[in-house]
Amino acid sequence: MTVGDIATIVGLLVACLVALLLVLVARREADTQRAQASADVASIKDEARSLLADAQRREARAAAREEERGAEERVLTDRERALRASEDEAAETGRSVARRSADVEREAAERLAAADREARSRLEALAGLTADEARAQLVAGLVADAVNSGAAQVRRAEAQARRTADARAKRIVVTAVERTVVATSSQSAVTILPLPSDEMKGRIIGKEGRNIRLFEALTGVNVLIDDTPGAVVLSCFDPERREIAQSALEALMADGRIHPQRIEAAYADAVAGADDRTEAAGHDAAERAGVTNLHPELVRTLGRLRLRTSYGQNVLEHLVESSLLAGAMAAEVGADIDVARRGALLHDIGKAMSADVPGTHALVGAEHARRFGESAAVVNAIAAHHDEVPSETVEAVLVHAADAASAARPGARREELDQYVERMDKLEQLVAAHPGVRRALAMSAGREVRVVVEPTEVDDFTLPQLAVAIAKHIEADLTYPGEIKVTVVRELRASATAG
């Protein structure tokens, strides 16, 4: 055998030994894994047995609980039945008690009603009145008390408001009048012209009186020379003629040449210059009143009023005076001074319109002012100054007050005796026509009327209402300058004779 064969055999033997060792090692590992698997299976079986036992115990406990719950439900059902039965019994008992209570209440109500009817019949028999009559008397008494209480409160409120308003109104009017400087006497029917010298009297008379006769024939004015020293008097009831004569005579005295031809020329110039004098008088009045931007036609209409009089008071001077008063009062109360002055200056402009124009001078003047661009406030002040339309602004009320103040001041106007007596009689007759009036007395030149009433027909609560009714009646039916104060007197006297 060769060395190679021996090496091969040795190699094979070594390989066999290695393989045997590997087999032995594999078997040992397999036994170990088998034993481990058996142990794992045994442990799993033990765990499964324990879980099964636990499940059986839980199932047993659940069954026990179900039995207990069933027993409890059976017990609850029995209790609910018992409770329902007791509730039904209690409801039935309550219904029976309610029925008995209703019966008792009904019986008690019937007894009370019977007792009330009996007591009412007894009261009616004792009082001699039925319940409706007593209720009516009670309501009437309450209404009378409420009316008397309300009337007393109204009288107190009116007295307080009247005291406050009168005091403030007097202060405003007095302040306005004190600040206004105007003529203190009314216009007369004569015009007095001063003579530059005594020899002018001879010139005016002329040779054998031809100059004065011609002058009087042309102008229609009486010329009185000897009555007033140093002056010539023009007498005429027509103010337009008197103004023309004054203008002509002033021109003649200024020229110094007085003869028939010059008198005729001066008279013609005076007649021709009437329009210029009219416009100049309107501008002068507007300037004195502080009113600007008047339409030229309104200025000319104002100028025509220089020859108009109302109860002897020159209308144009009255307008200027009213404008100044209205402006002063507007300044005191915080009203629009320009509107007040403008409305007062134009409030009697309708007196210059022709008599052919229909309507009162207030409404005609308002339409005339509206036609020539005056504002609505001024137009309303003109139309409302005699209460023919309602006053819409404070300025309209101030114009009314200024008109009354200018006309009512002492010396502003005069009246004829027959007109004065007629107005006083009409005032007393108007007041005496009211029911309950015993006697009416016009006093203070018709600016106050005192009314004596029958105390049995007029009570104290209706005195203020009667005074207001008489005042409204006077305002509606009489035309008068200024204001008329109404005083109602109620006097109850009782007398007896012992003996």
C-alpha cells in the first residue's frame, strides 16, 4: 500500500469520525428540543385547564347573578304593582275629597250669596236706594270731586303762569316803550307854518285879500293868519289838500313873490310833486324804522299812508313806532329782529289800498306784501295782527303786541264822543247777554269791564270759565284799540233781622 492510500484511508476515517460526532451532537440537540417541547406542551395544557376552570367559574357566577337579577325583577314588579294600586287608591280618594270640597264650597257660596242678597235688600230698605242708584250717586260724587280738584289745580297753574307771564310781558313792553321816542299827541286837523316876518302876512293876504282868496279857492284850505302870532294856520279835514297847501305856501314864502300867477304856479308844482313827496315819505319811514331792501312799490305804498289817520293817529307814524317797538321786544325775547321790524312796518299797508279791493286791510296788505317778494313770516305777521288768521311765528305775535302798544298808549289816538258812547254801550250789552250776569260795567274808557254775576247761578269753579268766555266773545264781536280787561265778581250776601 502506498502512502497515498494510507493518507486516503486516514482521511476517510477522520471524515467518518467527524460525521459521527455531528450526528451525536444533532441527536443530543433534538432530544433537548423534544424535551423542551414536551415541557411547553404540558405547561400550555396546564394553562388551558386553568383558563377553562376560570371560564366555568365566571359562567357560574354569571348564572347566579342572572338568577339574582330575575329574583330582584320579580320583587320589583310586585312592588310596582303594589305602588300603582296605592296610587290609584289615593287618586280615587283625592277625587272623592275634591268632589266633597266642591260641594262644600258651592254650598258656602250659595249661603254667602243668600246672605249678601239679604244684607243688600236690608241696606236698600234702610237707605231707600237701590244698588244701581247708590252706585250712580257714588260715581257722580267721585266725578264731581275729581272735577273740582282738577279745576282747582288748573286755576293754580293758570294763576302761576299768568303771574310769571304778566311780569315778563310787562317788563318786555315797558323796556321797549322806554327805548322808543315818538310824538305824544295825536294828529290834528290843522297845520301851523311859522312866518319869517310879520310883513309876510300882508303878502299872503294880498291887495284887498285877492291872494288869500285865490289860495283858498285853489287848495280848498282855510288860511288863518291872525289867530296865532308869528305863524299861519292851515285848517282842513282833508290831509291831502292840507299837505298840498303847505307845500305851495312854503314855496311862496321861500320865494317871497306872492301874486295870483305865482300862487297858481306854486299850486301846480305842489300837485305835481305829490308823487315825489310820497316816495320820500316812504323812504324816510323805512330808514327811521331800520328796514332795508323794500320793493319800490312797497315804499310808495308806505308813503301814501302819511296822509292817513286812525282815530287821529297818523298811520305812517304808527307803523314806524310799531316797528321800533317790535324790534325792541324781539331783542328782549331773542326773536328775529329784522322780521319783527319788517312785519310791524308793513302791517297796516293795506289801509293805503283802494276801497275797491275786497277784503280787510290786514289780508289785503298781506297779499300786497307777498306779491312784491316779502317772506312768508312777514306775510303771516301782517295778516295775523288782527287775529284774522293764526299767528305762525313769534315775530307775528310781537307785531300784534307792538300794534296794540302803539295804539293804546296815552295821547296816541282820540275818539269822537258818539263813537265812544256807542262802543261802551255795545260792550256792556255784549257782556250782559251771558247767562248768570246780573250787571256789566265798562270802566277806564272801555279798557276794563267788570261783571257782577248771580251767586245762585254761577259758582266759584265756573268763574274763570265765564271770564274766558266773555273775553273770547269780545275779541270775536268787537273792534277796539289795545286790550280790554275782564273782571268777574261773585258776591253772596245773607242778612237777617232780629226783633
